[in-house]
Amino acid sequence: MVSLSNHEPNRSSFDRPVPGKRLILRQAQDERRVEGPALSKRLILRQAQDEPRVEGLRTSEGIDDATLRRLATATTALIFLQILIGAAMRHTGAGLAIPDFPWMFGHVVPDHWNGRIAVHFTHRAGALIVTLGIGILSAYVWSHHRGRRELAQPAALIVALVVIQVTLGALTVLTRRDIWINSLHVVCGALVLTTSLVLTLRSWRARFARAEVRLEADTTDITVRRKERVKKPRTTRKTRNPQREFLGFFRGLCEFCVQRVRLQADRRGRA
């Protein structure tokens, strides 16, 4: 005989609650009980956990070196000032005010002066100062940040460019301002300024990234957006190609120089 006393009279085995369903119901009830303050606390905790990760991602893109920033910024300013002096020398006709190189009228310093000689001498002295500044900057990069390619490569490039620039400047005087050499001298000066500017911006990258993180850590909405920004890859933005941009810039400078040489040749032919 089978006893039916152990069985419940009005409940079948299919009506018994499943453990999985219980967990789902309890989770749904717990989610409903979470109110605004509790949600804010949860977001604050997640923000505190994600802050070191975001900080590491940001600061890994650049180096926070105050000395490097000062040297790069000062060098870029000196190069820009030197280009302005060179432009003044060309427009005032002082390119051959001192006809010999490296001496100046057979002396280290000119023995007589006028306005054009002063402008030409200032350009030569500025070239010496800029060369020393670039040498100090490159030596600092190679001694302290040799493993960072984004800093070491522009430092090596700007040293090569300044050697070419000084050589072209000497040949400009010795060849009595040859058109092609003078134009290449202008182009190379622009390339020196561009390379120094790139090095300066990369030295300031860590400072800019730190300021961006500080601004985003204030409110909850920005914290959520920052988490999404860290998790999602940058697929919507267009990938930049620095080499193609540099080649495009160099091509534009070459076309400008060719047009300038043709214009000068036409003027001389008419004269």
C-alpha cells in the first residue's frame, strides 16, 4: 500500500517554485528597492574603481616633464622669431649686406655698420642661438626620454634639418643668392619650425590629458560617458595619418617655392 499522507493534497509537483525563479524574483525586487541615493553611491564607487584605469590610459599617451615643456616651447619661439628676422632681411634687401661667410668683412664682427648690415648680422646671430637651443633640446630628449619614439624621432629629425638649414644659408651667401638655394632655405626653415612645434605639442600632451580627466570627474553623467568612452574602441573617428599630412604639407611648400621662383624669373626677364 502506498501512503498518501506525505503528499500535499492541493499542490502538484509542477506547482512547486523553482530555485531559479526565486532568485530572479528577488533580484527584481532588490532592483526596485534601489533608489536615487543608492544608485549614486554605486556610481561613485564605480567611478573610484575606474579612475586609476582612465588616469593610466591618459597619462600613458604623454610624459609630464616640465623641463621638456619649457625647452621645447622656448625653442619653438626662437625659431619663429628667427623666421621673422629672415623675412625682414629678404624684404629689406639685406641678404648680401655681408658678402662673405663665415667671416663678416674679414672679421668676427663687422667693422662698419648700417641698417642692412645690422639686420643681416642679427639673422646670423639668431641662427647660432637657434642651433644651440635645438642641440640642448635634442640632447635632453635623448638623455631622459630615449625610449619614447614620439619624442626621439622629432628630435633626430630637427637636428638633421638644422644642419641642412645652416648649410643652405651659407650657400645662399656664397652663391650670391641663387634662386633655388634661397627657396630651399625658406622651405627648410618652415620644416624646422613644424618639427619643433610637433615636439612641443607632444611634450604638452600629458598636461592636456590630465586637465581633461579633472573636468570629467565632477558629475555622474560625465562619469558614465567616460566609462563608455574607455570601453568602446574609437571606430567612428577617422584615423589620422601623420606621414600623409606631413607629405601633403611638404608638397604644398614645394609648389609655393616653385611658383615663387618662376615669378622671380619672370620679373628678371621683364627687367
